[in-house]
Amino acid sequence: MTLEEKINGEIKKAMLAKDQKRLAAIRAIKSEILLLKTGKGKDGITPEMEIATLQKMIKQRTESAAIYKGQGREDLEVEELTQANIIKEFLPEQMSREDVVKIVKEIVASVGATTIKDMGKVMGVASKQLAGKSDNKTISEIIKELLS
């Protein structure tokens, strides 16, 4: 089952349950997938492209929630975080921090990185290898810890 089929099924469920918050988040995903299909995806969109789009959506919502929190708008902050959590349901299961650390250590050794100047090399390999399994922010933090 493709992500688009899964989204369509979830929209129907949310409509029947009259869950407006879930419906809004799922419709936002559908909108992004449609934009992806009409833009870059003329040759067909890959699961990696879908995962990257979902991760981007989650990042946008968590950043917006942080802004709303700083402005004292808890109502909007909660709404953004709720949407982010609903979107996370459609991502593959994320790896634990310990597992990510193990993989990044292996990448650091294979690339031969020794200083923080080598972070770009490690980040390039790690972000490809861990795409969809961990977010780039976590990967970046771990690389900084290991190389400094």
C-alpha cells in the first residue's frame, strides 16, 4: 500500500469519526504529496521523497510550535504539536539514539573523520544511510559530540 492510498483511507476514517484535527493534518499530508507528484515527481515519487516530505512537515510544525510558545500562544502551539504527532504516524519507525550513535561511529571510522572539520563528509554519508530512520538534527548532534 502506497502512502497516498494509506492517506486516502485515513481521511475517510477521520471524516467518519468527525475528528477535525486529525482530518486537517492528514489533508495537509495529502496536499504535500500532490504537490510533490506535480512538481518533482513527474517520473514517479519514491518512498524516500515521501519520507523527506513528511520529515519537512514535522520540522515546520515543531518550529512553528516553538514560535507560538515564545509568543505565549499555547492554543496554537498545541495545535501544531498535535499535527506533528499525527504526521509522525506515517513515518517509518525511528531508530533509538543508541542505534544511531553506533551507526554514526561506524561511518566516522569508515570515512576517517577525526575533527569537526570532517563533519560534512560524515553528515553526507549518515543522512543518506539513515534517511527516514532518524532526523538530521539528531544525526548532526551525535556527529558533533563524536568529533569534538
